[in-house]
Amino acid sequence: MPRSYFWTMLFLILHQIDAAYWKEWEMFHLPGGVQGFLVFNLAAITLVLAGYRHVLLATARAPLYACVCAALGVGTFLIHAGFALAGLEQFHLPLSMAIIVLCLASAVWLLRDLRRVQGHLARHAK
């Protein structure tokens, strides 16, 4: 699970760097503009980094953080797919689209790893 969490986290952070270029706060109509965007990223990046620590240390909270990270990856893809279907032109550069797709792919990988880890724990708990 550490590898899949790492890659999901990395693609989410790369997406947020790209999101600053595209002024994502305007797409979401975030209060505070870029300042609100920075506050959101302070919280979100802190959360995924703290989660990575839990995953590396295999704490009891690691599965929860893995679910949150995976949900962020899937959510990023779904939200931006919706924006694209609605005709918004942001995030249409090849690397922007690739990062969004990689958020989804790595999140699915993370969910698969999480399921495997939880199955392993359940077998050993009996």
C-alpha cells in the first residue's frame, strides 16, 4: 500500500500545482480566491502527507487515510470529467489530462491494495 498511496498522493499534489496555473479557485467559485485555494491546499496536502506517515508506519488509521486519499483521486477525476463535459476549457493540455487520469488510476490501485491489506488483516484476526 505505501507505493500506491505515494503515487496517488504525488499525482494529487501535481494536479494542485497545475490547478494553480488554471486558476481552479475561479472554476469552483471559492471564497477568498487564491487565498481560499491556498488554505484548501494547506489542509488537503497536510491530510495526505499525514496519511502517508500512517501508511508507512502501518498504524490502525492507515486504512482510513488510504480511503480518503483514494477518494480524492477518484473525485479529482470525476469532477474534472464533469467540467470537461460541461465545456470548460481548463485542464485540456496533454499533461494536465494525463495527471487527472493518473489520479484515477493510482486511486484504483490504492483501493485494490487497501482491499488486499484489509483481507489479510481479517484472515489473521480469526
